[in-house]
Amino acid sequence: MGWAIALHGGAGDIPVSLPAERRQPREDALHYCLQIGVEALKAGNPVLDVVELVVRELENNPHFNAGRGSVLTCNGEVEMEASIMDGNTKNCGAVSGLKTVVNAISLARLVMEKTPHIYLAFDGAEAFAREQGVETVDSSYFVTPENIERLKQAKEANRTQLDYTEPTSKAVNNKNLTSNGDSQG
Amino acid sequence: TVGCVAVDNDGNLASATSTGGFVNKMRGRIGDTPVIGAGTYANKLCAVSATGRGEAIIKGTVARDVAALMEFKGLSLKDAAAYAVDSVPKGTAGLIAVSATGEVTMPFNTMGMFRACATEDGYEEIGIWPD
């Protein structure tokens, strides 16, 4: 028995030809967040604190689809969601439909620890965030130029896209659509 | 989507997941991330965080299935996670998981998954595509 940690920054149709300028920042962020988690475990921090800490770092990085860098709905807005769970107690908390909360994962933990519920969504979750005094910002903080472009392309193709679908022309997008409507990039 | 799972030296486990969903989703759409047992789960055996197409992960109860396969069928973490990921349509899911005994696994059936892990014995891995 010993400590262990794993983290992810999303799955999808990530082409092997992914340009270095798009790959390297994400690899660097993974390395950075892994080291943060390892150090926290070595320091004896509670494991729930460790996973929250690491996910907060990932949320704050615009290269990942969570927090800053969240992809956009068909209306060009962010609707973020998060959840956290403690294995010993099976206590858990979850949030959906957030538009202004900087770190959704921390609000999910507050749902777990400060309410009799396990899941708050949309207006109720936003109101709870303000009650708890968590950091909120104008929703423009979460929107990146890359995700504006991705939404434009998805709308042109009339399709949804998983994480990391490569930007392609409308014609190529249509060629690569699968039967369930996902662009495979 | 991003996620983290961890186990400490005493076997305490936790899981966390956060996401913006997917591009051009309808307003009000809820994915697997906040649905406990779908994209996030932890008990005394393992901790799991999933990523991919939320609808497939919800229908497959992917995260809970990993724990259930360990609990009821006695599978190892690696085998349980592989089974759960193989049980949903190709191209829709990936997950990271750790067990109470310090095992780590990171299977996916998509083209790639940004992932990283480390264990107390010095093993460290950062990857995107299959080995």
C-alpha cells in the first residue's frame, strides 16, 4: 500500500498530429498539476483536499475544458458542472449550470459539507455560491477565443463536439461526422 | 473535462471532476460529471473520474461499474476499469482510477486522453495517446 494519484484533462479525438503549440501547454499543465498533487500527498494533506486542489488548478488553466476555458453552449454561454466524492464516507456534492463561479469543484465540496443535499443546479447553485462567499466573476472570464471559434464551427456543421476536436472546415467536418452526430476531428 | 483521483498511505480515497460540457450543447444540458456514479465515484475500494461523451457515460454508469466489478466480481482495478470502458461505445469514454492499495489505471476508448499519474514507488506517467 502507498499513495497514488491520477489526473486527466479530457478525452476525445486528439489527433496524433496535434501541433506542438496546442500539445505542449497541456502537457506542461498536467506535469505541474501532478507535482502539486504529489507534494500535497507527501505532506500528508487529506486526500479530499488533494483532489480539490488539483482540479482547481486544472479549472484555472484555459487550455482545459473546465472553469476558465470551458466550451460554450449553443447560446455562446458557459454552463459548468463539477462533483466530488469521499470514498470513506461516500459523502458527495455536485453542481451544474454555473455561469460565474471560478472554481466549480470547490462549490461542489461546499454542497457536500454545508447542505443536506448532494446536488444543486443553475440559479439555486449560483445563489448558494453567493451565500457561501465563493469567488465569482463575470462569465466573460471563462470564454476563450479558441472556444468562440469552436462554437462557430460546430454551429456551421450543426453538430456538438467532444473535447479537443480539431478545428476543421465545414466540408471536412461534415465528412467526418458519425451517426451519433459527433465530429471525430 | 478535468478530473483527479487520489489515495493516501492509509488507503483513503477521493475523486473530483469538473467540466464545461461539450461544444454547442443545448442550454440546460446536464452531463455525466455531476451525476454521482456516472462520471465520478469513490468508495473504500477505488476512486474514479471519467471523461468523454456524458450521455454514454451516464447510460453505462461507468464510474460506479468499476467499483461494482471490484466489489461483486472480485476484479482488479485494472480489469474492472478496462471492462467498464469497453462496455460503452468506442470513442465515447476514458477514465482515471486508483485503488485503496495504490494501483493506478487510465484506460480510454477515444483517440486520446490527456492524463498523468504518480505513485509512491516512484512511477510517473504523462501521456495523451495509447502507448
